[in-house]
Amino acid sequence: MATVRIPSPLRKYTDGQAKITIPGATVAEVMTNLITAYPGIESRIMDDGQIKRFINVFVNEDEIRTLNGAESTVSDSDEISIVPAMAGGK
Amino acid sequence: MSYISVIDLLDNARQSVREISVQQLRHALSDENPLLLVDIRELDEWQQGTVSGAVFIPRGNLEFNIEDEAFDRDTPIALMCAGGVRSIFAAKSLQDMGYTNVVSVAGGFDAWKNAGYPFETPQTLSAERRARYARHIIMPEVGEAGQIKLLNAKVLLIGAGGLGSPAAIYLAAAGVGTIGLVDFDVVDTSNLQRQIIHRLDAVGTPKVQSAAETIARLNPDVRVIGHQVQLTSQNALDIICDYDIVLNGSDNFPTRYLVNDACVLLGKPLVDASIFRFDGSVTVYDTAHGSPCYRCQYPDPPPPGEVPSCAEGGVLGVLPGIIGSLQAVEAIKLIVGIGSPLIGRSLQYDALEAEFREFRVRKNPHCPVCSDHPTVTELIDYQEFCGIPHIETEMPQPIG
């Protein structure tokens, strides 16, 4: 179980929720369960079952590439943040 | 009425104040743990020349300001005036404040100069500039030396738009002496909801020109260099190499990777930020000093069309005001050399939730640009890298 933080552009797929508690022992499990609960978000964050490469996923402060990827374990007190790359500046 | 003459007062002070010669001072300054040398003369004397490394606190401010330089009462301090008399009285006063290790430089700066020792003529601010930047100068973290660094600094802003507007305005107000602006666009009515450097009467004029006019009205100390071009792999290194720091406020991924790679190749610090709708992000890359780069944080660009731009998805007008101002703060910190820069950290702002959060950014040991064994050693075709088909465009000429 972990708290998943949804970036504002994707909240339309999560009934407007910014933080959702989702069961799962790894990032991959949490993502699967997130998509089961909110299917609309899948195409925005996943590509062929993998997290899109331009999306950073953090467990607390650390990006999962610097941990154990999608297999990074999570506990109830952990927070998973989905942070897509943004290009806007103007 | 009894009185004490200045001679008596001086003799009295000499009883408790130790003096050192300029020779001893020179040795003490070249020591591994040098003492704190305070030049207590008046501004006009100090401007004529001082000992390199000396802190300038005029006698009248000494008791008020000494704690900013040395709070520890056991700090070894040497006080220097012109001839070695004022510094004896000053040392006595510091002893009264509890400083245990204060000496007076016998013969003062005149003896130093007569001994043929090296001195420097400090760069100083005019009275007008001292008044304009008084709120900076009064803070010991900035001081006159920090303000001079700002006036000598050259900062390049990529984009004179949402992020570039507040960043340019605050950097100009802060007295950053040279501000370069790269933007090929003209001001459009839809820009005015957030691009606060541009005004309604500037609609239709080039953004670099409109921004230069606003800055000129704000602070004549600032020289604005307008680069009214699209930044490309052909011109990026030539433009960026003349600046100390780059602020990224561009609006597309190819330019973001281009600016990153150019800054890595040139060893320039990059204050990067991006915005979308209600979310903002800011971080600092400084690969010349071991920091990660944009590619460490975002190894792969999104496929074209996958991430909407602000034009497509919108952006809260105030949001770039927050994020661009944070970029200006980070730039000023880098220039003055204070605080902890946002290196290796990404600060994210969620306006809807009113939350700031911070994530770690680690260096990718296999980064194609900033690792020890880079595979990208010159600028590449960033449109192609981002999967965007080529469109031939005619480039306007640079101005300014």
C-alpha cells in the first residue's frame, strides 16, 4: 500500500483526486492497481506495460531508476509521485 | 572639571592592546588559518587601496557589524587603520565586547604600503548605486562585494516569455549588469496574461525589444543583449559562451535538450525550470562541479504530441511568476556565492494543492553528455532527437 500523488493534468482520470491510497507491495503492483481503479490513466502513464520513459516516478524523494525500477518496494507510509516531464516556459 | 587628553586615552588603551608589525601581519595572512583583517578606515581611504582579503568595516560601524564577520569572541582579529592609532582605540572597544584575540596593526596601511607589500584598489559602488541597492548591501551575505558581483554578472535567459519575464525583471532590479535574451517571437495579446515584462502597447513588437524597453525603464545599470533568433545547434555555443549563467524558460523539448547539452559542453551553470497548467518545476544543473544534468533527470524526450504545451493545455498566469522568480533567486545565489543551490534537487510546486515538494536528482553514471565517457560530444540535431519532422524556417536576424 502507498499513497500515489497524481499530477494536476492527470487528475481528470482520478475523479479530481490529488492523492490516492492504492494497495501493492511494489511500484509495479501499485501502478497495476491504480490502472484497475482508474483505467483512463493507463494510456497517459504506461507504454506496453512499462512506465513511459519521460515520466519520473518517485518513491518519496528518490526516482525509481535510482532504486530498483518498477520492482522498488513500497510500504504503507511511502508516497509515490508521478511527475511527467514538462516543457512549458512561455 | 578633570579631563583626559587623547594622548592619555591612547596610552591607556595601549596598556591592554597588543600591536603587530606589518611584517607580522603579512605572515599571519599567509598562514593556513589566517586571522580576520578588518580595515576600519573611512570609505574614501579604503577606496584608494587596501590589503587583499581585508574586510572593510569603517570605524563608526565596527561594533555594530563585527559580529557578522566574527561572532566567536576568540576569533583572531587584526584591526588596521591608516597610521595605527584609530585601530588601537577600535581594538580596545572590541575587547570591551569580549573579543579576546584582537591586535592593532602598528603603522597601519601606510606602513604596509611603505614596506612595498601588495595592495589592491577595491571596486566600489557610486553613491547612487549604493542607494539603489541599499537593501542588498546592508545584508552581510550580499554586501557591497556581492552587489559588485551582480553588476559584473552576465546572465542569459532562454525565452522572454512566462518564466523569462519575472526572471528578467527581478534580475534587472537586482542589478545583474548584463542580461541576454534569446527569443525570436513577437508579443501577442495572449502573452499578456502572464508575460509581465510585456505591455499591451508592445503587441506586435519583438519580445526582446519589448523586454529591453521595460528593463531600461526599470534600471539603467543593466545592459540588455537581445538575440532575436531561434536557438539552434549552429548558434547555441556562440551565444551561450559569453555568459556566466543560463536560465532556461523555453517552451519545447528540443530546445531544452539543446540548452542542456550546450551548457554541459561549455561548463555553464543552468537554472532550469518548466511549467504546465498548475504545476511548476525548478532545478539547477552545474556539471562543471559534478552536478547531474537535464539528461540525467530526463534521459528520453517524450514522443511528439504526447506532452501538451502551455498553448495547448494552458497555464495559470501567476505560476511562471512563482517559478521564474525562483530561477532568479537561484541565479543570484550562484552569482553571489551564498546558500545551498538547488543542485541535485528538483523543487516541484503544485499550485492547486499549495504544496512545494523536493525530489533528489542523481547523476546518471552513463549519461551520454555529462558522464566521464560521453557519447554526445558536440551539439546534435535536437528536432530529430525528439522525433520531430524537419520544417525549414527562415531565421530573423539578431538585434541589439
